[in-house]
Amino acid sequence: MVFLRHLLNRLGLLPVSEQRTYQLDEQLHDVIVELAQQEQRPIEEIHAGLLAAALSQRNTSNEAWSHWESLTPREQDVTALVCLGYKNIEIADRLGVSLPTIKTHIRNTLAKFQLHSKGELRMILQSWNFREWDRTPHN
């Protein structure tokens, strides 16, 4: 419903009473005005695009968190170390398990996140802070 309302609004098909306005702080408003000028687009279009991008990012973050919570504690350890850039053999040595076990944990994690590679996993979780795993021995 919200998507449809947004689409109709962008097409100019919603009555004015249906349109929403929000207060912006002056600095943010100035940045948006500058973006609109640079891109030669209406300010309202910039607002809508930024809001849509923020909502999309939030949904992606919520989805990633949901996937993270579905991991076992050991899969979380392996995922954190993968995101920190450790190689499979280094993770195996660090956790005191075999290389095939690490590969199984990675395969399970990728399936739970519905991804195909460790690179995709790193990209999805790039804003997460895994430094705690870098300092903590896990044996």
C-alpha cells in the first residue's frame, strides 16, 4: 500500500491532501537543494529517492540481522572471521576444528543468508563491527 501511494504520488496522481511534508534541519535541507541542483532534478524527487534508499537499507539491515540470528554460535564465529578477512585454514586453526568443518559452516551460513560466495557475505555485512572476534581466542 505504501509503495503504491509513493508511486502514485511520484506520478502526481494523489490529491494534495494525501501528500506528506516533514521538517528538515537547515543543513540537511541545504544538502538536498545542492543535490537537486547538481542533478537538475526537483527537490521532491531527491527527497523521495533518499527516503526510498534509506528504507531499502533499513530493510536490508533487518533482513541481515534475521539471518544472523538464525546462525548457530559457531556459524556466527566463522562468519565474523570470514568478514574480518581470515582464510578458511586460518579460521580452522583459530577455532581448533578441521578445514572441512569450516567449509560446512560457511556453506550453511551462505545458504541461510541466501548468498553464493564469501564475497557477497562480506558485502552484506560490511558495516558490521566484528573486531571483538579478532581479539578473542575461540578455542
